[in-house]
Amino acid sequence: MTTTTGTSLVTMRGVGKRYGNILALQDVDLDVQAGRVTCVLGDNGAGKSTLIKIIAGRHQHSEGVLEIHGEERTLGSPREALDLGIAAVYQDLAVVPLMPVWRNFFLGSELTKGRGPARILDVKKMQRIAKQELLDMGIDLRDVNQPIHQLSGGERQCVAIARAVYFGARVLILDEPTAALGVKQSGVVLRYVLRARDRGLGVVFITHNPHHAYPVGDRFLLLKRGRPLGYHEKKDVTLDELTSQMAGGAELEELAHELEQTDADSALIADVRAAEV
Amino acid sequence: MATATTPAPAASPTADERLVRRSAVARLLARPEMGAVVGAVAVFAFFAAVAPVFTQLSSVATVLYGASTIGIMAVGVSLLMIGGEFDLSTGVAVVFSALTAAQFSWFLGTNVWVGVGVALVVSLGLGFLNGYLLVVTKLPSFIVTLATFLMITGINLGVTRLVAGGVSSPSIASMDGFESARSVFAAKISFLGVRWEVTVLIWLALVVIATHLLVRTRVGNWIFAAGGDDLAASAVGVPVKRTKIGLFVGVGLCAWLLGMHNLFAFGTVQSGEGVGNEFLYIIAAVIGGCLLTGGYGSAVGGALGALIFGMVNKGIVYAQWNPDWFKFFLGLMLLLATIVNLVVKKRAEQR
């Protein structure tokens, strides 16, 4: 890895975004560092997706400063972001279900051999690399030729993550990667988040679930109604504080209920219930 | 048969010990065109039994000719369907191409090769227009190509009335270049004592090219991706719009090839023809295992669908049945083939 842990990859200072007369995001400070996981937490409509769209080049910020690799920039397109090593993995549009794993892995960046009209796909090489790269991320697939829809939801997310890592991503944006997954599957994805971090990537992990964010995160940015509610180092905040900060009572009740169903620690459930007040 | 308790042999880097070696049969059954292979064999065996003349070489040549006139279009239509789109204008597009070539060279008195060239540009242009309208308006291809189908149908009739004053194009059989064009687009080749139509060769060549394109090139990967999930595809940088427009242009190329054959085989074209043929091409692709929703299928499958069509079409004649029943058999084939495809695909995936 060329970047050392702690190097700033993406920095935001006072960044905001207006859509017409709607303020979707304002005054956001953020520092995405190599080898660290930055979690962005917030409820629906808190501005999480606006934030990642700005970093991923889908939208342009209208206020503040966005620095990438220490240089001030405005990203015009996802392609531009990709070229700067910023890759976004979206929850719902990660892969093409009926295509084999290896074709999905190299989709849009296929390896070829030969020239001109004789230029053909280097199938063997792509199959080998896909298998190896997934193995390095800890995903041990039986057969990279199987259609990707045969994998579990978590594994599909992981293939998308491994793909981004292989194609030189230095900043990895994960948009609610655990939202549609069960408890066990979420655990699988969270482990790969840590693997990506250990490979020196700066990970931006978007979620509305503090229980997924806390174990893997190094820093936590809380958003509410388009404004930052807090920006904490892990040592300065506990899971309980994080949870109660980001949510109101009704949501906590739901969370306690959810925890009961997942056989969580009964003390934890009591804590959550206590925070409701 | 190895039992589950037998320890697996040391795995090579590419093979995996958890991957129970699927038998060659099971892997073959997982191919998209497998249902069509079974169907083609069954249809052949059936007509070979009821009409022995069906298996003679001259009958085979006739069947293949019938199959090729559907098959040439089925290649383009199959790729388009794998890419997730429909084209309802293909039937009249063939006639449109032939009418363009005939009437351009007749009206301006040019060598027919000039008309052939103009028809190529116009056919590719029509394909481009279909694709361009699709990606710009984001309307379903069903609507866009239904609109162009109706418009082309009208243009075929209207322009022919204006130029030739009737319902068929003026005969260009005596014009300069007709014979040389005929020897290209409507050639007959003697082989094994039987005369084979050149369209059979064109058809096979197109299938080979399309198959190579699909499984061994980047464009092929993009076609599967565009049909399978266009949002996911464009998110990873696949030029989905260009791919789809290209597929429509490919259909235009096939329409031109078939249109030129029809023109030079007969010297004249009826302006009202072609309506309804678009369904035959789609049926061939579907029988061949191309998924209606896109993202799955093969060019070989479409070819097998066309072969089944050719066999049923001529087989009924050889069996000396009333050809009125042809459409009934075609419908039955379509139903059976799609059910077989569905079952075979599910079975193969569960293995």
C-alpha cells in the first residue's frame, strides 16, 4: 500500500447542497482517512445519500470545500470519481443477477487479449483473478462460473466490494450495505469492511444502524435533517450515546424489539429501553 | 458414483473440492438452448417418421432454406432480446429495405448496386432510429417499435403507390447490375448433388459471428449486462445506451441481408408483405431459450428456433397435410418449448 494509515483521502469543510430552495445538506465537516472506517449515521432524509452522491460524483456540492487527495475539487461524474480512486457500492444496483460471478467482477473493465477485430476476452485470466481476489477478501467461492444470483445477498455485496478494491479504489463508499440483510449476513459484510480497511482503503460506511456501525467504525458522523449532529472519534463515544443521539424514543422501542429477536444481551436491551425516556 | 463420504481429491487451484463435478449431461442441460435442441430432434424424428421423404437431401435443403429466411432475422432479434429489448418493426423492415433498393434504382435509373447501398444505409438508419428513440424517450421498446412498425407499414404502401403506381415494386430484373447482385444475394450453390440457397450460408455465418460476439468479446458482456440489469451495468461503466442502439442497428443489418435476398430472388417485392413476420423472429428466439425479459439466451438458440420453424413449415407439406394447420403447430411448439425451457432451466440451476 502506498498510502499510510491516517492519510487524508477525502476532506470536507462546511460542505452543503441545495436543490432549488431546499437545503439538503449544510455545514458538513468530514475527513476520510486511509485505513480507517468513517461511518455516516442518520435516519431517512438525514442527508446521507446527498453526502455520498457528492463524494461519488453523482451530484455537485453548492457550498464549502471538497478536497480529494489534498486538492480542492468538484466532481463532475461518477467516472471522474472512479478515476480518482473513489468507488461507490450501492445496495440495490451492485450486480447483474443472471451473469456469472467472474463476468460481473470484470463488467465494464473486461480484460482482453489480441488486437483489432481479433480482440477477445481473456476468460481464463479473468476467472483466475476473480477467484483469487475474492479469496483474498475472504470470500471462498466454489465456482466463479455460477450466476451471481445464486449467491447470498451478503456475498453479492462482497463481490461488489472486492471488485471495487481490485480496480484500484482508495476510497470505498458503502451505501447501506447491511440494510437488506439478516443478522448473520450483516456480520459477513461487516467483516469484509474490516478487510478493506486493513488493505489501507478509506471506507465510508453509510448506515442507519448504530449496532452495525459501532463495531467497525473509527469515526462517526451523525446527520439529522441535513445537518451534522455530532462527529466523534470512537474513544469519545459509546454505543449507547451514539444510539440515543441519532434516534428518538419510538425508534429505540423498535430497536429494543429488534434486539430481543436477535438474542442480544439482555443488559443491552435494558439500556436501550432506558434511553427511550 | 462417488458417495458424499468419499474424501475429495486434492484440489487444484482452479477446481474446488466442494464443487461436485456436475456430469457433462447436467452441464449441457443448463445451456439456454437445450430445450430447443430437444425440440428440434423431436420435430425431426416426428416428420421423418410420418413423411420418409423428409429425410432426403433435397428436402433438407428446402427445410434449411425456409429456416434461413427466419434464422437470418432471428440472429439479430435474439441478440436484441438478450439485450433486453423487443423489435416489432422487423417484419416490415425487411420489405422496407427491399423496396428502397428496388425503387431507388428504378426511379433514378441507376445501377441496382447503388440501390443496394442506399438500402443498407436506410436499414441501418432505421435500426439506429429505433434505438435512439428508445434511449432518448425511455419508453418501452414495445411502444417505440410498434410506432415505427405502423409508420414503416404505411411508408411501404404509400411510397410504392407514388413511385410505381401499384402495390408491388417495379421489376428491376432487366436493370444493370441485377444479375451480379442476384449471384450474391440469391445464389444457389451445388453441393452433394443438391442446390443449396446462399441464405443458408449467410445464416450460419451470422450465427457464428453472433456467438463469438456474445461469449468472447466485451460487447457481448455488455449485451448480457444491458439486458440483465441496465442500472447495475451503467453504474460500473458499461455504455448501455450505445449497446442498445448497436443492437437495433444489428437488426437493421439482418433486415437488409434478408431484404436483398427477397428482392433478387424474385425481382420484385409486394409492398404489403412482411406484416406478422416480426412475431416469427421473436418466436424463434423464444423457442431458442432467449428470456423475454432479457439477460439470458444464445444466438445458437435463436437458430434452433428458426430450424424448428423451417421443419414444421415444410414438414407439414411433405406429410401432405393441409398447411392451414401450420400456425396451430407453431403456437403449440412455442408453448411446449417455453415450458420445457422453464423446467430445464430450473432443474439445471438446482443441481
